[in-house]
Amino acid sequence: MIGGGAWSVPYRPQAIVAFNSFLRAGFRRRKPFIVSGTQRMLLNEGDALGRTYTVERFLGAGAFAEVYRVKHRILGRQALKVFKLLGTMEETELALKEPIMLSKIRHRNVIQVFDADIIETAEGTRGFFTMEYVAGGSLQDFWRGYGESVRSD
């Protein structure tokens, strides 16, 4: 089990193995376009994803995905995570194991996943999922703001 108390979930090593297999499955990493020393993002402000989401702004990027603040046409603001990796439909569906696992966890300190799907772009198939948008900056900025006053035991 992972966690403790009421929010414990079964530990499933096969999910980790599946995700690692996905990373080794031959996905083509998208090479970013460089324009005047800046990296071109996967989505732009104002872009529409189907009839449901409109991109409001870029929030950040990691090794495997970019995160955007989007507006759902009915539910309002959400965060949208788009995978940078391109692959087949099967490989992309395998990448969506992360939101599937997150959606099964219910705890006040864990974000809620709302939607997960696949989009076709000019460059290929990409997976994405939406989750709660939590304003206020990154967790790293939060900890930096408190300095030494907050310590983990």
C-alpha cells in the first residue's frame, strides 16, 4: 500500500513497469523549434482543443510534458498537461496510465483529474489530461518563500 490511513492505495509495480516500457517503446521525442532563442510551445494562447477547451496561458514544462491553464467551456479553469512525446495510438494510450492512476486517488492534498484523451496534431498523436488548476505558483516557489521556517520530519 502507498500512503496511510483512509487514502491508502494498493501499490501496483506493473503500472511503473508499463510506464517505463512506454518510455523505451521507441517514442519519437519532438524536437522543439527555436525562434530567437526561445522554445516554441506545443500549444498557443487562444488555441481550441475541440469544442471543449481554450488555452489561456502556458504554465510550465518538464521533461515529458507541458502544462497550460485552459478554460473548459462549462466547468471553467483547469490545468491541461500535454505529452511532448509522439507515438502510435497504442503508445499514447499507454502514457495515459498516469492520469488513470491519479483519478483513482481521493485525498484533499492530491489534485483531481477531470479528463484524459488523445489529440491528433500536425506532428502526430499526443496524449493529454486535465486536472484541477491550483493558482499560486509552483511547489518549489512555495517552499522557497518559507525558507527554513518549514521543515519536513
